[in-house]
Amino acid sequence: MIRRLVALVALLCLAAPLLADEPPALAEEVAAGRLPPLSQRLPRTPRVVDVERPGWTVGRYGGDLHMLMAKDRDIRMMVVYGYTRLVGYDEQLRLRPDILERVDDDANRVFTLHLRRGHKWSDGQPFTAEDFRYFWEDVANNKDLSPFGLPRALLVDRHGPRFEVLDATTVRYSWDSPNPQFLAALAGANPLFIYRPAHYLKQFHARYVGLAKANAIATAAGSRNWAGYHQKLDEQFRFDNPALPTLEPWINTTPLPTTRFVLVRNPYFHRVDREGRQLPYIDRVIINVTDDKLIPARTGAGSVDLQMRYLRFDNYTFLKQAEARNRYHVYLWEKAIGSQVALYPNQNVDDPVWRKLMRDARFRRALSLGIDRHEINEVVYFGLGEESANTVLPRSELFRPQFRKAYASFDLTAANGLLDALGLTQRNDDGLRLLPDGRPMEIIVDTAGESTEETDVLELVRDSWRKLGIALFPRPSQREVFRKRVFSGKAMMSVWSGLSNAIPTPEMSPSELAPTTQEQLEWPMWGQYYELLGNGGEKPTPPDVQKLVQLYDEWRQARTDDERERVWLAMLAIHADQVYTIGTVTRALQPVVVRDDLRNVPKEGVMSWDPGAYFGMYHVDTFWFDRPEVAKVSKP
Amino acid sequence: MLPYIAKRVLMMIPTLFAISIIVFTIIQLPPGNYLESYIAELEAQGESVDRQKVEFLREYYGLDKPLPEQYLRWAGGMLHGDFGYSFEFNMPVTKVVGDRMLLTMIVSFVTILFTWAIAFPIGIYSATHQYSWGDYGLTFLGFLGIAIPNFMLALVMMYVANVFFGTTIGGLMDPEFIGKPWTWDKVKSVLEHSWIPVIVIGASGTAGMIRRLRANLLDELSKQYVVTARAKGLPPRKVLRKYPLRMALNFFISDIGSLLPHIISGAEITAVVLSLPTTGPMLLNALKSQDMYLAGSFLMFLAFLIVVGVLISDLALVALDPRIRLSGGVAR
């Protein structure tokens, strides 16, 4: 008897930290026995979230978070904001295991993923290695479901990994050569999902219910075949199937189409705060769908608790004006792109005379020196941006001031000197320099024709380039046409935003800096050459570009962070020196509207899609409302 | 009468065929297609796009097929009730339209009743009391109603409501009823919320109808048969009701033709501003994102209603006004 008592007491003591208070919204369900108690809902070792940020505090339960979106399908933003990933970035952009308890990474070739024991899907079913096996065998390697083969992030030189299930909570992916992109892909804003709720999807899979029955279920639901129906139900990112079990902090309860989404807390969510209380703090997320042009107005009218999407910098003054009346604050966050507007001289242009010039670093430097970035900043960005070459931002540990300043000052004398040194001294009656074959220097810049910002900047660039004896003509077209013209070499120069990830760490791939894909506007054909493994495009000839290719390869084989950092810096230095892309102004600002009593939202942040997932890396699950009624039980 | 109706119905076939070609062409006119505008929208928000997935969708939606083939697939499907697939919602068009159609019909129907209830008495008053203070005052109000665009009125009302009363208008019911099955409470909630959109949407319609009724009635009032009736000692109200008012109503009946499509699509921009869960904003979005089967099928449905509405109003005119005849030849 006494022994039994002791055992009971010991058990209670063990369980004590896990018996931390139930979220009030779920207490009733638990009391009624419809939901197991917290200790049985959490994994055996939950993820303890402790954010290292001044002012961050442990919160209280309750409340509804209101947001606005413009389209039904924007519901996917909750997968971005929820940011539940196998591994995810924290605020310092370090990769941390999230759903996983641990990752063993052997030289970027063999990844052993350890799941949390007792982790459950939002419907209470266990989340195990079976869910990974289902994705690998029955989705990724199924001809009907994946006609285009494995996802690209799983391929290294066209070879997929070997997949092994070691035990119920351990799986292993191994490649012959390193795949350093693998973890980053798992941590993406639109991540690589390598697991599926197998217990749910098996009901619709031909292998498990038989082809005839699977097709019958699909056609009864209005789809063409079982594969189409499986695809439609299996949208972990679109988030539009309320029946699909999830691991996110909030579960979508509203099917499309709707004008109002209600998301409720996931009772099986795997994260807790340092006091052992289950996250998220906020009980429900309510998303109203309205027209995108009305979102700034409705935000200003105080109908949201947290809003960033569809707010533009030019709404700032309007939002600020109603701040006090409607009880919110406007923060300004930084955007994480290398340059708001950047010019891309096409080194693969058709015209042989222009091609020779575009490949000459002196010519590109002259063009860069001929841009008055200060004027652009004042005129287009109210002087709030920063004049910079197209390089990484100061926030990144890879930032060096000399990269930012390289050929980014406004120096007409130096620019004219460079052009004269190229032998472009002949001019016509209009004062335009002449090309070696006697044509006047007229640069046609292709734009996708979508943003007035681009055309405004080009207007200013045109004025200053005129002083170099170079004429600029923008050629607005349409996205598809634009891309085709650049890829085929018809476009001489194009305009787009700069580096898409300008806050990299050495661990992140420097693929943007070397020719790796056709999408690169400065060297589409060289990029295509590497994308198709030499089966198309052109092999780059300039030694500096070959050096970049070699460096990129070194990065992929690198084993230490020091080595990776060295490669990154070398690549950035080559870019700064060679001016492959011409940046203008960076650090543009993004207004973020936050309700006065919403806590744990950082005042300053980076608005970055990948890495970061917008609010995702700031842990929306730890945001909480500091209002009296929140302490009370709020009805679900 | 029957051969005439048969002829009209037969005529509808080539008309609708022509309309379907025009609708399809116009939707295809802007460069690009649904996937292009989808990618553009994602990239405008700074998101990345999985090109592999885009290729899969291009094939799955048949956007890689030539345009005539796409047209035939769509038009052929409509013949047996398949209105196609909405790319945006990833579900059949009929399911997307669903609940919105009902709400749109409620709002439009109440709006039309509101318009008639206000416009009739005022129009008659204005005509019979021409150039009186009452006429001037109501005419002034009427012109205001015509001159202020609906969406502007909606914006002003939203602003006033927010700044002075601290409430937000918009939506057609209390949020907790959205997406719930219909109950008596939900109906009450819809009625409570629908008066603002009804006033906003009805304002210009009311004003227009007042003007037309007044003008038509004035034409008739000065005619000799009215004078005769009065001279014979018929009470003024009875004169009005018996003769000129009935004459002046033809415009009202021919309006039915345009009224039908209005019931299901009315006031797109206003609905967008007030964020009403009606079909208007959906059509607008579908057109913007080139969700072509959703937009196309919806426009076809509107066209069909116009054609039917015109037929109905023509038949009603024949039935109601003996001066209008089906057979040709010179009257009198």
C-alpha cells in the first residue's frame, strides 16, 4: 500500500510540469472527457519556446486575432505565419529543430530525422515515420500523383535520396553527394513537405482502397480521377481542406469559398512556453476576406489586430493618422531584398556588339557610376531608403561596407572616363556615344510592366545616363513576354528587384550569386547550362564567372561554417567588383499594424519571405492579448 | 402568339452562341492566363513560386491547349450543365457560386422593392404637382441620387459610421453566422444588415425611376383624353389612376428585361466597397485573375437572363398594352 502511494506521489511529481494549466478554451472539453488531458496531448518532449528578444514575455491565454486578406486562397498565409516546420529559422536565422526533436546531419549527405515521441496530428492520431513513408512511397514515387518526379529539393544532380525507416520515430534520407539545400527547403516559407497525414489520405489512395473504389469516391466528389482528388485534398500549404489533419498552431475550420475564416487552436500542438503551458496563447484567428484595395482603409478603421499583407509604404501616413483613435500602432519593418529596383545587363544578349560591351566589367561599372541613387531615394522613396549596390543587407553577418559602396556613388567623371577608355569616344549630333559599328548607344530596358515604381526609377536613370552619352528606352511588356525575351537574348537589359534573400547566413545557399538557373536575368543562358547539367544553354567563358561556379561548388562540398563563410564573401566580392547587376536603393520599409494590447510583436523586424516566412520566425504562437477579459474563459 | 414565342426562343440560340464567343474572346484578350496572373500576384507579395507545380497545373487545367480547343471544351460542357472548373477555388463553378447567389438575390430583391416603394409615390407627386416646392425639393434629392456614384455613397457612409459612431459597416450578417446553415436568427441578422446596402444600391435606381415616371406621366397628363375625362367630372385621383398612369407604365415593364440580370449581379463596385458576400465581387475577382471558366460561365448566365428578360418584357407589353401588336402592318 505504502509502496503504491509512493509510486503515485512520484508519478504526480513527474507529471507536475506537464499538468500546467489547461488552456481555458479547452478545459470544458477535457472535463467532459471529449479531449484527453494536456499531458496526453503533448509529445513526450514538447518543444519549449523561449524567444531571446528584449521585451518578450510569457503570455496569457485567450482572445481572437483578427486579420484581413484579399482572396480566399490567402488562407495559406496561416501556414506561413504559423511556421510549423520540421526545422525552422529563429530570429537570428539559425536553423532549429521544431517538429523534429533532433536532426543528425552527416556531412550534408546523410540526414537522420528524429521525431518527437507521442507527437499527434490535430485529430489526435499519432504522427510517426509512417507519415514519411507514405509521402515517399505513395506520393512522391507514385506516377499518378507525381508525374513530374521528385520535388527538386530532393534531387542532387538528378539523383534522389535513399529513404529508410529506422524505427517508428526515426527516418533517414541519404544522398551520395552533399545536399546542403535539404534543411533549408524544409524550413522554407513554402516548405518541402516530406510527410503526409497517412491515416487520412489512405482513404482516397488507389493502393489502399483499390483503384475502382478510389475513382468512384473521386468522381462522386466531382473530380476527374482519384489522383486529382487526392491532390486536391492533400494541400498542406494551401490549407483549404478543413478535414486534412495538420500540425500547425491553428486549424482552419472554414471550407472555401467564404468571406470569413475561423481558425481554432490545435489541441495537439507540440510547442509549450517555459512554464510548460501549451501554445498558442491566442484561441482563435479570424480572417475576413475583402478587396485588396480596401485593406489599408479597413486597417485604418481599426478592424484588425495584426496586419502587414497588402499594406504599402504609401499608406503609412494615413495609418498613422488614425493610430490613436483606433487603438493600434504602426511599426515599420525592413524588407529583405538586395535592391528595390535593380538593372540587369544581359550578358547573353543576341547582338554581338552589345554582348561584348555587356561582358566588359568597365562598361557595367560606368553604368552603375552613372546613376544618381540619392536622387532616386529622395524622389521615389521619400529619402527613407539607403543607396546601395545590389548586395546583402547590414543585418546579415556577410555584409561588408565595401560591397555596398562598390561603384555605387554618383560620379559622372569617372563613368565618362571608363567609357572613353573603352574607345567609345565618337558621338553623334545628339551627343550620344557611338558603338564601334557606328550605331548610337541606345539601351532598351525591358520591364515586366507591372510596377510604376520601376518606371519612376528608370525615368531618373535615363536622365543621368543621358549625361554619359547613353540613351535609355524602357520597353514595358508583359511578364511572360518579358521572360521569353530575356531568356532568348532579345532583351539587352532588364529591370527587376535585387537579390531575393539579402539577409543570408553562410548556411544558406549562394545559388543566386552563381549561374544556376535560367531565371537569372543577368546570364540566363549560362544559368540554363548548369540547370540542365550541360544539356542546354551556353558554358560561361569569362574567368570571373567560372570562378563563381567553382566557388558555388566549393560551398556545396564545404563541411564547416568558416569554409562556407569564406566562399560567400569571395562570391560577394566578385559581384561587387564585377557589377553583374546594378542596384539602386535598398531597405525599403513595410508598415505593420499591431493592436495596442497585442504583446510580443517585435517593433523592428525583417519582412522576409524566405528565410523568415514573414511573421513566422517571430513566433506568432507566442503573441498574446494583454486585456482583462482574456484571463477569463473565452468561448471557443 | 405561340409561333412568335417559338421564333423568339429559336433566335436565342444563335444569339447566345455569338455571346459565348465574344465573352470567351474578351476574357482571353488581356495577355497571359490565369497562371501568369497568379504568379505575378504571388511575386508582387514577395513569395516564391514552384515552377514545377506551375507546369503541372498548366497541364492539369488544359491551359497548354490551343484557344479554340479550350473554347469548345467550355462551351460543350455548358450544354450539359457543366460550367467548368474554377482555378482559383479549385472546385466546380457551381459550388463556388452557391450560397452567394441566394444572398445576392435577397439583396437585389429587397432593393427593387425599396426602389419601387419610394419612387412611385414621389414620381406621381412630382408630375401632378409640377413646379411646386415639393417637386423642386424632391427633384433636387433625385438628382443628388443620380449624380453620386453608389460606391462613393458607400464610402461616405462607411466613413461617417466609423468616425462618428465607431462602427464598421460591411458584410451582410453578424460574423458568427457566416458559413452557418440558415436559421431564423441568421435571417434576422441578414435583414438587420441589409438596409445599408439596400439604400446605397437603391439610391440611384430610385432617383432614375422618379425622373422617368415624372417625365412619362407629364407627357400623358396634358393629353386631350385626360382633359376630357376631367371635363366629364371624374374625380382627379380616379382620372390619374385609370388613364395616364397606366399609359406611363410601359417603360416600367420594358425595364424587366434589364432587371433580371440585375437581381443576380447588381452593383459590383458597391458590393466590393461594402464587402458584401454577393456575386459581384466574385465576378470582378474572377475577371481580374483571369479565372476564365468562373468568369465566363457567370457572364453567360447573365447574358441568358438578359435574353430571357427581354422576351418576358416584350410579351408582357403585348399583353398589357393593346396598342402594341405582334403582327406587322400599319396601325390606324
